[in-house]
Amino acid sequence: MTIKVTRVPDEQIIIYDYPEHIQSEQEVHEALAESARHEMELEGNIYVVHDASRLQLDFSQMLTTLAALVRDIPNPEDLPRMRIYAVGSHEMVRMAAQASAQDQYGNLNVSMVDSLDAALDDIHGRMAEA
């Protein structure tokens, strides 16, 4: 699995770290399964960061990856308590974040940020307000 999924210790944060290229949909399935294992340990809000700052995609790959992410969400009942972030400046990453708001791609609210640090700063600010 080249998509690394980690949980920030002692926090409600799960980070997907995408490589430069995704080799297969199987990588997406494995990453979702790993994320589900982390989600089961968490109560309350969950912050999910998709760090795609290194990811290079064409339009077709972006749609295929996005469809796989949405189609295979292991715990859809957790979506209402998730706040999702996409990290990256590549146009396809931005398009994927925008497309996520469409019904066929999950009708998700994805915040687009330029860096992992920006995502974590926003998350920590939200946690402090709660």
C-alpha cells in the first residue's frame, strides 16, 4: 500500500498521505480499510486530511480515485461526524475537492487547503472552539 494512513496520536485526526502516483484502486481500498480501523477507535468528531500535495493525476485518474473513495467508504454512518480536508495545489486535487460536493461523489463538504500545516492549524482551532 503506497497510500499511508495514520492517526495523529491522542487526537481525532486521520491523515491519508498520497504518493506521487496511485498504482491501483486496490491501494484506495486498503487505505479506506486502514482508515476504518482508526475510525472505530474514535468518538465524537473525526478530522480526515487527504494530503495529496505530491499526487499527480490526470482527469480520468482523478474521477476513478474519487469514485473509489466514495463507493467504498467502510463506515458511511461516520460521515456526519467527519470534517474532510484536501491538501494540495494540483488542479486535479482542487477539482476532486469540488466534485466531492456532487451527489454522485458523496455530497461531501471538503475544505481545500494548501498545506498539511494549514489543515492541522484549522483542525486545532476547531477543536479549541468545541
